[in-house]
Amino acid sequence: MDLYSVMCVSDRDRALRWYATFFGRAADEVIGEELLWQTGENAWIVVDDRDVRADRVGGAMITLGITDLDVFLARLSEHGIAYGSVETYSNGVRHVEVLDPDGNSLSLAQSPPAQ
């Protein structure tokens, strides 16, 4: 099964710059007017600013599992991308919310080290 999570945005150029900084690379694919970043073997984040999506701008909410939260956050800080406070849940998962310029939520979560 494949997953395509659409992030509806208001400004394609601004979103292209922001997401390239967030992921640390240019879009992996451009299909028509959609920009795609591959986040897993069969998982993609799709950035779309078409008028047909205007009612949904800023309404997306996803969580990405990552292996080194501190390194990721340091890179975001270096490039001026703000993020919320890092929380540690009772199960040891570390979690932080990052908002794109339109308010779409891209949370980052790191599982605790294996015992």
C-alpha cells in the first residue's frame, strides 16, 4: 500500500523553499503542479497549491517518525525554521510540532532507544 499525504498550501514558491529546507533536499518528483517528497519506501508528502485545494490550506496534520530528532531540529534552527517545545511522552517517545508557513502541522517523533 502507498501513502500520499497532501499538504495544501497557498503559495507554491514559498512552499517549495520551505519544504526543501525542511527535508534538506529538493522535491524528489514534480508531477504536474504537485511537488512530492518521498518519506518512506511507499510514502510521499505532496505539496499542492491549486485553487481546487484552497479550502484546505493549512489544515493538514501528519507525524513523521525520525531517528535523530536533535540533528533534525538543529538543521531546522540553522535555516530559521521554528518549532514547538520538545515533549517526552511516558513511553519515551520524543515529539515536536513544526508548522509550515500556512499552518500545516508536520510533527516529528523519535522512538526511545531499543532496550
